[in-house]
Amino acid sequence: MLTRPWMRGLGDSTSTRGATVLELLFDIVYVFALARLAGRVADDLTIVRHTLLSEAGQTLLFFAAMWMIWSLNALMSSAYDPRRTDLQVVLLATMFGTLVLAVTLPEAFGQRGAIFACTYVVIQVGRPLYLTIALQGHPMRPNLARVLCWHTVSGVLWISGGISGGLGRGVFWTLALAIEILGAAIDWPVPRLGGNQRSGWVKVSQGHLAERYNQFFMIALAEVVLEAGAAISYPGFSTGRTITLVSAFLAAVAFWRIYFYHVGPGRAATVSAAGEALKLSQWSSYSLLLIVGGIICTAVGFGQIIEDPDPPIDWALVVIIFGGPVLFLIGRTFLEQRVESGRHCRVLMLGVPVLAVAAAPMVLFPPVASAVSAAVILAVIAGYDGLVHRRGSQTNPTL
């Protein structure tokens, strides 16, 4: 009865079949955010070796945190009607907050830690707080209240880390992010509010969520072109750089082909049962996290080789170049709707040992050899996958 007029009907609204223009606008911020993250990965490769693991850990933390924001917003717009004015305001506010986070990334473990932490908490607490208020009296309200409780607890740790510095910041932020990931994995249980009650959740439009994932994949794929193009623009073309640029383009095409053509067309995605849809969305969220992370690593690897194509090659760069496609293949293997038997197509997994074996001797060859080898292996995997499944048209990967 106390719900404001613009809040009414939220719980009974359903998502659209396709993504809205505002959601596409929201993703523009992530073009900048992913570029920032790619820049951090590149910096991690050029720092003193004894600090590599700590720097890489910070980059991984930022990547997971930014992904949590995007995935939860995608789930929200796939559960409720994103054309509603109130949800559009939430998306725009989150969009601006994400822009602030991306700006503060280079100094988040420095002078801008408090800004990063406060902005992140406002986004992650503000979303479930509004939904909890708007759903007053609705059966789904307790579920959003549980999410709010978990983010409030993690928010305390985020703020504590932002205020502190040095090792304490990393510890607080790691614990905060672990709490959020754990909460999502076990359905945000809270004493007296219950837990694992999938039947009380809203129905999720799998078609809408799948389209959002596809759009984010394309944004990540653009990083391969951006990194390679930007790296070759200033020094210009040479034999080694040109070969690497061609290899980067070949890898991008292979990523696209594997992502959209692997397995085959799924059934028409509709609004499905709450429990099934949420379980699938959680599974696919982790899968796409690996896919995007793998693409970013690959993009950085090609960019680094274009900038410095002369031997020798650093072992860490070899790991990035071949590890990126490995992450992509593992993620894409499990980004498909579970069948009754629970089995997945394993064609792509054959590429994982091939990439691992090919990477081992690459420290003995010029850097260009690593770029060519990784791209050719990806292209062969894409071609082999196409022959096995014999699909004639691209698909919309199901969740």
C-alpha cells in the first residue's frame, strides 16, 4: 500500500524478448571498462617479476567485480520489464557508477581506493535496495531482501578496504568479493528469511538473457581488434607486425565462429520456470566470465607482440597468448543448455591439450610464432567444430 505509483506492477512485469536500446547504451561503458582491464593486464606483463602475481591478482579482482555488476544488471533486466521508467533510472545510475569505477581502476589500489569502494557499494547495495522497496507486499520481496543483506555485509568490507591501504585493502576486498560470489552460488541464504527457495524467484526470460550475453561477447571480441589495431598504428607495418595483425584477425574470426556456431540451435527461449532459469543463468554467468577473460588475455597477448615482435619472448606472455584461448574454449564448452543426461559436447575441449602442448616450446621461438600458432590452432578448432556439427547458420547460444 505504501508503494509509490512508479513502483507499482514491478513484480508482475516480464522482460522483453530482445534487449532494449538503453541496455546497448549501458554496454558502451564496458567498452571503456574492458579496455582499462586490458591495459592492466598489459601492465602486469611489464612489471618486476616478483610482483607479477600480486598485480595479476588485483586485475582479476577488478575483472570479477565489474562482471558482478554487469551480470546482476543483465539478470534484473531479464526478470523485469527493462522499459519501465524506474528500471531505466536504475540502469542509467549503474551506468554512470560503472564509468566512475573504470576511471578509478588504474589507481584503485592507490589514492582512489575509497572512491572505487564507495561507488561499487552504492551500485551493488542500491539495486537490491530499490527492488526490495518496490516489491513491498510481493511474494518475491524476501528474496531481494536476502540479496540486499549479503551485499550490505560485503559493502562493509569494501568500504573498510577503501579506507585502509596496502595489504589490508587487498584482504578486505578479496573477502568482500568472495562473499558476493558465494552468495550468488548458494542463493543468498539469510537466517529467518530462508534460502535456496528457487520457487519464490521471478521468472527469467532466457531469450533476453542470452541476447545480453551475446552482445557482451561482441564487445569483448572488439578488444582483439582494438588492441591489435592500436598497437600497430604508431610504429607502422613491418613483416612481423603484419603477420601478427593477420593472426589477431584470424583469432577474432575463430572466436566468433566457435561462439555462435558451436553445438547448434536451441529451442526457442522463453520465460521459463524460476528455479531452472536461475540455475542456468548462474552456470552461464560463470561460463561467460571465462570466455570474456580469455578473449581479453588473447587481445593483450597479440597487442604485446605487435609492440615488440623481436625475440626473446617472455614466458608470461606465452601463458597469456595460449591461456586466453584455453579459457575461452572451457567457457564456451559449458555455455549451453543442459540436456537431461547432463552431458556436453566435448569437441572444443580437444583444443585445450593441443594449445598446452603447442605453448611449451614457444619460449624458444620468436614472439610472432606464438601468435601464429595460437591463431592457427583456434582456426583449426573452429573448422573441425563446424565439420562435426555441420551447422548452416549461426545460433543464439542457449542458457
